Amino acid sequence: MAAVGEEQCAGRRAAPSPPSSSRRVAGKAWWWVACCSSMAMVARGDETRAVSHEEARCIMQDKTLAMFGDSVTRYCYFGFNYWLEVGDVPGDEYDDAWGNNDEDYDCCDGQTWTDDPLRSDSSKHRQWFYKEFDDISARTDFYFVQGVWYDGIEDAFDAVEGYDIVVYNTGWWQLKDVDGGHSCGEDWNSECDETYRSDLDELRSYLFDQHDVAIWRTTSCCGEGEDDDGNSDESWVQGIKDQNDAARDQLGSSVGYAEGYLFEFED
């Protein structure tokens, strides 16, 4: 598909400066629309600015986009679809992991991309959605994945062969103590770091290098850490920071970066 360049969409721009609620998107010299919560940014190289709904639809004309990730990425996917469709930010009513298929996707409530439960036997942790935007000949897909790299994940990657844009982050799932082992969220040790970097190398070779645009969504604060009473705390914050640093170091300039923190990190 032909790329949509700056010249073709320039007349539909929004204000030149991004809103204060937006996060930086940087990377190679490509055009990219990123939407998470109220974020709507376009980046070319290291320059970022806000984009209008009309310009975003122009940029996405004849494009295919696939997002891979956890529940945080899933809601970014729902939000992106809603915004691209109607030009507004969805409300806060997302209390259902399957979203609203009248607005957020076309197909399919309850559909999964694999029968392998892996680390979770819940169908919502193997979800697959897609949405088609017929008037601009665009399509988006979402695949719920439970880690950066594991046996069988290639099936999801193969399903989006030829797509223009891929967006990836499994964030908190990589930090979980799922199997009664070590929690990398609470303690990002050398084994966590080495395994993560090795998985990122596999991912870059198999997925990112096969698509025109690859975006790494940085992991959001603040994870699933809990105190002794089972209340949420910030014990994962340093682990998330270490994880993001490792991803940036390992992937380097081979991908772009979309930062959509749900909460601010404080130094």
C-alpha cells in the first residue's frame, strides 16, 4: 500500500504543539498516529505534535495496523478505534474486558487466536479483535499475548503478515510471578534482564523487521504489586523503569516508541 506522506495530509493538521496530556513519540523518520487515553500524536523523527481527527484518518488511509499486548494495550486499541471512527475520546465505562463491539471492534466477542492457555486459561487472555474502517480502507487488529516471546506466538505474528504497522507491549505480564517463581516486577534481577533482552531479539527478528513501521509501547506505571494486606502499592515501579530501560537499550532505533503512561512516574 502506498504510504501517506506529510504533503498529502498537511492541510488537515491540528495545532502545531501537542497537548500537555500527551506523551512523547519518537523514533525513525516515519509518520505515526498513537492514541492512548487522550493522546493523539504524530511523529516524524524526533519531532512530535498533535494531530486532528481528519489528519489521522488521512494518515491511516489504506493502512493495516496490528496491536499485540496485555489489557492495557487492549484498552489503547479500543480507544484508538473509537477515536479514529468518531473523533472523540471514549468515556470511562470500560469495565468489561470484551469492550463494546458496536464501537470498539467488528469481530468477535469471545473469539480467541489460540486454544493454548499457556500461563492463563482465561479466554480474555487470548483475545483477537479486528475493526475495519471501510470509508478509509483501513483495518486494525488486536491480539492478547502473555509475554514477549513464547512457543506458539508465531501464529499470531503470521496472521498479520503484510500489515503496515505493528505495535507491541506485554509490560505487566512480563513482570508477573505467574508460576510461583520470581517476580521481576518486585526485583528486576540479571536473569530477568537477560531473558527479556533475548526475547526482544527474537521479537525484532520475527516481527518488527518484517513490517514497515514497528512501535514499542513503553510499559505503564504502576503494575500489580501488593503489600502484605493485599492492597496495591508501588513495589513494581522500579522494575517497570528497569524494563523500559532494557527495551530501549536492546531495540534501539530499530523501532519507534510510544509512551502512554497511565500515571506519572515520580523521581
